[in-house]
Amino acid sequence: MERRENQEICTVQKDWGPLVNCKPVLTPDSKHLLAASGCSVKVFSTASGSLIQEFIGHRHKVIGIVQHGDQYITCDTKGEMRTWSSEKQECLEKVKLLEEDSQNAGQVVAFQVLKECQQVLLLVKKNSKKKGLLMKFSRPFGKGSPMILAKDVQLGQGKMGASHTDDYIAYLTADSLSIAGNGCTVAGKAVLRHMAGTRPFTCLVWNPQQEMLATGDITGRIVLWYNLTNTVPAQTILHWHTLPVEDLAFSVLGNELYSGGGECVLVKWLLPEDRRHYLPRLGMPIKTITTDASNSLVITGHTDNAFTVIASKTNKVQGNIQDLSINLESSESFPAGIVFDPKTGAVVLNGRTGHVQLYDIHHNKQLYHLDITQTNYITRERHQVIYNTQVIRMAMSADGLWLATVEYRDDFQTSIEQRVKFWHYSIVDQNWYLDTSVEMPHDKSINGIVVKPSTGTASSPEFVTCSDDGKFKVWEIIKDANIYRKSDFWSCSRVGFYRHLPATAVNVSHDGSLIAAGFANILTLWLPQSCHLKGTLSQPYLKEHIKQIEFGRGEGCGSLLVTRTDSWICSWDLFTCTLSWRVGLQSTCMAADPRSSHMAVFSKDCCVFIFEPNSSEPICWKRNINPAEVTCAAFIPRQTKLDSEEEWNVHSNLVFIDKDQTLRVLEEKSSQLSVDGRATEIVKHFEQETLMKPAATPFAALVAQTRTSHAGREKTSQKGSAAFGVQVENSMSFIQKMMNDARVYRMEAFASMTASYCNLLIPAAVTSEEKQVQQMKEEQQRQTEMQRKKTKKMAKKKRKDLERVPNADFSELLERLS
């Protein structure tokens, strides 16, 4: 700690952040979806699911988006409301509704715009109360005090709303549905309450065409309320859900109602026909439902941070919008940690329940999901918690061809379920296949799994697991042959245990010659070939269980080993079998760089320390590196070496995940700027190289000639007819305009632009029947006109010849005759 804090260290978020915390908005043409993500609003393509653009400006978390004409209005948790232009992508107006020093200050949970943006409703949470204030602001905003409509409103999205005429405002309390008039009374009262009884309400939505609203409750019922101005309004009850209704949405005409919840089923209610349709197996529980203005799409938001795009007419899934999969219902974030995949350069993480995902941190996108448990997601029941099988540990071989996973399930009533699965990657099929599944590899929960590197070119890797049952096991491929076939499978070949103590951590040296296992607070060293105990290391004052073990690398650190407990970081010298140094630190996780001797440790107060095993003094450190506690971290090798003053940042990225399930990378500010500058130089160099490079094919030469003609502002004449020629000029103009108008990360999918490009590049070879008839008529008219002109010309020539006859003397003719 004597070294000064490094202020140049910063974090870069690699995922899009939570997208489903508030209801998204579809554009009028249904081509784009706007979703709040942290302090920004992201715009996605509903066709490709790609990120198109981003509205950046809020300094706090955005809690809602409202469309107003061709503009979009957003609001954050501090009550700052911004108006955005959809075309120019800029902020047109910024208004501060809540002042921090006012008596109504708090955290905004939801908002809505009324009366053509002349009024705004805010649902504000005060301190730690479970009830919120419903306030109404009127223009001019920021001047005057708001009107308090209620003080006991439920907190959350979908708890309040206004009718389509904005004359009535409905909100939910703990025991009732309340209707308040906006400038009018309701049945002669300022507020009309309808009691919920034993079925508390969970959400509400107004019909967009009439004064009717729908509410959902905790028992799965949906109640349609008519004649709300009466003391006893008419009701229609719809009931299919067994779990609480999470969200409701009407179609644009108001004759269809969509509902969803924990059953992972979207229910479409046809109100005039009194029928319903189902769309089951949507993956994870539904959290939000959004409909569009053209009644063509329905967007459902799920607890794994994904949107599903559904065609409302066919009731079929068209696609999804997915970034980093997170589990919004789980308190434990990514229990399997971070593993590097050398084939793709991506990281392997926990995905949705029972899955793992591959996420590319270099391009900030998810590659694919791998179903590990191969079981359907079991939805929870009304009065009982259902436990699904989770992936808790995993490890991958150095060549990326073998993946070992540990899945675990404990319902605290029956015996535990635990499996170790070994997956093999097929280079031919480019897919993962389950090779071996081992039931109950240990009697108790597995605490860790690591890979033992292969010692030769022909040998296969081995995996080592450790468990609370007091054993570590070495797993290897066994070759089995009989009269029917030859088969290979994974099996436990060796076992190690020490004093019946729980095996809390395990790791293997980089050359595979030594296994280090932590049994409670004792560090033990073993020979992998025979599981023979070579030695033990411990100290009397180190009483805590060992949580992590990392071997040192590089010059001066190859003989060192670092262990982490909840309160201590210790470095051990394996040559002298002594403790080199120890540092008291309340830590959460530790990571070692596979390409250098550097290690990193994160503390519970969100500090990061970069160090080497041969010294207790950190190379650099930074406090308050993250707002939430870091749960797991790993050094991921870079694709290219980085020019950085900090050696720890040259070869690898330090990637970590916090309790908020956010994926971040630790970077140096100067290196981040150099990366951006180098990317700009690469783009410029590529453009120059493309223009100067000689054409390899005739078509490339034609394209290059067209580019040169565009650069000189000269129009090239197109030779040949449109039916047989290639319209290179128009196609290149199309591509140039596309590249100039959009950044790479904002471009549409190439599949959606293929039709426009092909129409410009290659004319249609087959025309319609009407067009063919029209072309034949035009061709006949052209031939007729040419024949008429030819006949007229011949007649004119004959007339001229006849006119010369009377004036001729025929002398030449007479001479020839004589």
C-alpha cells in the first residue's frame, strides 16, 4: 500500500447492461426497438437484433421511455427528463423535475406523459419505504410544486397509468385499485377505490380505444374493468395463469390483450370472440410485453435479459434480441466463473438457467448458448419454490476441444443431484457433443474443477475436481474395446484425500507436474501420476479455509504459489517450503495472467491490486474500481499485443463480473485512447490500400474504375442495355452512401440490404407478365415506326428519280446503245 494509487486505471463495460427493467418502445414502422440500458437508451433492429444506435446523455439510470410524435422522452431515477430527436439523434430539451434539496426528492421508479406532453406523472420512492409517491407535474416544468395524487402506491413498472383521453389516472395500492380524475371527478369523488380483497393486484394497463382497463393479480387472474365512473363497475374475469401476472398489453385496436408471467407462456386473449391462443416455451419467465402501432409485432422481455420478437398475426417467434445472458431472479451471479475459449477468443460464462454462453468481449456480442443440463426450465409454483439444475463449475482444455462442466441441484428435501459432464468439440461439425456424463462424482458439492495440461502431443488432457467430501479426483480418458466396438470414455483414475478434511480448492502447475490442493486451511502438494503426497504447508495463525490457489509464472516467480482466503493473501516458496509473505485483505476473488507473472485480487470494498508473487508490494492499485462487489475475474489473452506503459496490461485483459451481473474490463486510460487511435489509423490505411491495390479480376477492375470516376466527379456512360449490363455506378453509390450514413455497429444486417443492393447491381432477369406484354407492344410500335420511316424514305427517292426524267437529254444512253 506504500505505492501511490494509479489514477489511470479505469473500467470499460463490455455488455449492454440490463435491458428488461422497464418496458421498451417500438418505432411506428416496427423496424426498431428502444430499450433503456443503464444511463443510456439503445436502439435495436427487430429484424437482425443488432444494435443500431444509442442515446447517451443521462447521468443516472433510465427508468422509462415514451414516444411523442417523432420524438422520444426519457426519464432517469433523479427526475431528469430529456426529449430526443429520432432523426438527428440529439437531445432537444432537458428538464429537471425533482430537485435534490426539495422535500419530494427521492428515486423515480416510473413515469408517464399526459395531455400532449403538458403533464407528467412520476412515481417516486422515498428513502427505504415500500410505498411510493404519485406526483403530477404541469408545464412549465421545474417551476412550482407538483401535485401529490397518492402516497401509498405500489413501487415498480406497470403500477400506474392514464386513460387514452388522459381524463382518468389509475394506480395500484397494497389493497386496492384507485381511480383519480385528471381535472374531473369520478362518481362525485376525487378518488374512487376498488378493494382487492385477498387477491392483491400486480399490474394494470389501459385500453387504447375506450375507458376500460385490465388488471392482473397474484393468483393469475385478469380483471377487465368497464364503466369506471360508476361506484360498482362492470367486470369480466379471465383466468389461465397460475402464477402472478407480470405484465399486460393491449393491441393498438384494443380488441386483443396479451398477458405473461412465470409460466414462460404468452397468452393472447381475443376479447370479442372470447378465445385465447398460447405461445409456450419462450425460454425464461416473461417480465415485460410491448405491442406496436401497426399490430404486426409483439416484444416480450424475459428475466435472462433477452427480448423475443413475435409476429402477432401468426403468433410465431421471428427472432430475438440477446446480449449477455443474466439471471435477474438469482442472487448468485455467474457461479461457474470466467473461462477462456482459445478457439474463438471468447469467454465462457453461465447463461440462462442450465446453459453456458460464449461471449466475445472484443466485439461485445454473444456468440451462442450451450445447453448443459438438457432439461426444460421448471417454472415455480404458487406456494412452493422450485429449484432448477444449475451449472456451478466448468473448465476447458488448452486447445479448446474439451469442456468439463459440473451441474448441481439441491431442493433441501431429497438427496442432491450432481453430475460431471465432459463435452468434446467437433471441428467438422463446429459443434459441442456430450461425450461422458458421470452421476454423483462426489458425495458432496464440488468446490472446483481445473484442467491438467497434456504432457505430450498424443496424450489427452486430464481434469481434477475437489469436493467437500474430503477428496480430489483425477479424471482421464479410458480406452475400452470389446468384440463389438471400440469406445473411449472419461473415468476417475486416481483419488487423493488428507485427514478427512474438506477439499476446498485445487489447481495444477503449468507443466502438469504438481497438484496443489487446499484441505481446509492446509495446503498440500501431490504428484499427479500416483497421487502421492509430497508435502504440506500451513501456518498456525491461518485458520480460514483456502478459497483459491494460483501457481506463479515467469522469471523469479516459477517456484512460488499464491493462496487466497477470505482475509489473507499468502505467497509460498515451493523450493524452501516456507511462507514468503502474507497480506491481510478482505478479498472476493483472485486471477492469474497466463502470459505473464502478474496476478490481480479484488477486495470487498471494491479495490483492485495488481501484484507479482515474488513481492507483497502491489505494482499498482485502485480504489472504488466498481460500484458493486466483484464476484469473479480472469485474465483473458489479447488478440494483439497492446502498446502500454503498464506491463500487466500488455498481453491480457483483466475481465471481471460484479454482483450486479455486469461484465467489465480493467484498462489503462492511455491504452484505451491508443486503441481508439489505432483503430482510426487502420480504417484510413485500409481505405488507401483498397484504392491503390491493383484489381485482381475484371469485375474488380470495373469497380475500381467506377470508384475513380466517382472520385473525379465524372459521370461514366453505361454501355449496353439495362437487361445485360451491370449497373456498377449505382451499386457503388449505394454502398458508399450506406457506409457514410451509418457506423459499423449501427448498420442493419446484410441480409436486409441484399435486395436493395442486388436491384441496383443486377437488373431483374425475369419480369412479370404485364411487363413482358408492355415490352412486346413497345417493340411492335418501334418496328412499325421504323418500317413506316423506311417506306416513306423509299417513296421520296422514287419521286426524285421521276422528277429528273423530263429534264434528261439521254445522250449518254444513246452513246452506249450505239
